[in-house]
Amino acid sequence: MKAALALVVTLFACAYANHAWAGTQCVTVSTKVHDEKTGQVLTRTQQVCWDTADGGTPIGPGAGGGYPLPGGSGEGGNAACPLLMLQKPDPCLGPQILAGAAFGQGQYHPGSGLAAAITNISNAALAPLTRTLISNALAVHTASLATGTVPYQTANTNLLNDIKFACSAQRAYDELHPPLTPWTGGISPALRACLGMMSRISGESGLSFGSFFIDWLNTMGVSLADLNVPQTLINWFAPENSLRVKNDLLFQGMRCNAWYREVLRNGC
């Protein structure tokens, strides 16, 4: 069993006895580690020194040595590094790419809107243009949330409008390529998949299902009963809400990336 990193990290400035030059400052870092298996408490001590005249470059022995820095190198770093190690977000296994249509894939409930949308990107039943429009809509949604350029609810509304455009393109494609045998309810399997995805995203977004989705279906001559889907499988408040899950994942990723930028800036 791995020892649990605890409890206390004590920092105190001290004069470096073996190096008496002016402008040098040292910090002794003591880390207590409790071994849950043996019950023993071990203390690891290291000393980090820097020259205050050159902005904080570590120069003393043990500068960063032995402390679990990113990448496991244990090299370099200044006095800010021990504190940064304690502030590492959880989970944060490395810098994250916060972009792309498929961001968060595998993290969403199988019956959620974003799970259906990501699946439809590769759904060969949909027209190529429809798949491209869905992919673009998801990528723009990710970028909007990751950069904070638009509010959360506005980003979701824009996503729905883009998905609606994709489903309209699928409808137009179906009209140009009618089947030999009429589709059930006059709706192709591809359009049914697109509208089912849209109904889920609409419900999860918290927007009025009637004003946004049903009214738009009416303009297409499609009845909600023809789709055979509930108004929403996962509602605004459900923890499985994929839009909320995506926003949370992006927020965690932004915190993680911000922490790594500080680690690099401080030379840890």
C-alpha cells in the first residue's frame, strides 16, 4: 500500500550556514509521510536555496531534489514549487487538450444528448453533410465553453441551433433521395437518429421543449408521436446531464492546465 502523503509541509526561512554570501535565502521543506501499513511517520527534509538578486533561481544543494515534481525528474524548481505540489488539482494527470467535437467521449451517459451526437458523427446512415455539420457544432460548443467566450446557456442554445440546421440538412437530403418503400411515419432512419439526438440535447439544455423543438418539428411536418421518443430522457437537473458533465470536465481541465502553466513558469 502506498504511503499516504500527508499531513504537514512546514516552510521556514533560514540562513544557509555553509554558504555565507549576501542575498542568499534558503527554505527547509519538511514533509511528513504516514505509512498506513506500519503506522510509522517518516519525515523527509530538503533545502531549497535561491539568490534573491536574480529573481529566485535555486542554487543550493537539494534544490528541488527528492520532491515529487512533474515528470518525476526531481530537478530544478524554486521555493514556490513545494506549495504548487500541494495545490495540484485532482484529477490532473497531465496537460489536457480542451478541444474537438468528441471531447469527453466515453464520459457521457449512453442515453444522453452528447453521447448520441458523438455517435452520429460516424453514423453512416446520415448524409455526409449532416455528419460534418454535427461535428462542427460540437467542436464550436467545446471551444466556446473552453475559452469562455460565451455564457454556458448561450453556448447550449447555439449548439441546439446548429444541430437543428444539421437535421434540416438531413431532411433536405431525404427529400432528394426518397426510398422505394416509404419510411415509417415519413421519417428516414437517419432523420430519426438526428431528431432523437436533438430531443435529448433540448431536454438537457433546460430550454422549453415545446417552444424550441415541437414547434420546429411542426414546420417540417413531423409529429412528435412519429419519433417515438420521450420529450427528454435526461432532464436539466439529472446528474447524467451530458451538457453539465461536459462543462464540468472542461472546468477541471482548465484548472489542471492553469496549474501546469504555473509549474512551468516557476521552473519546477
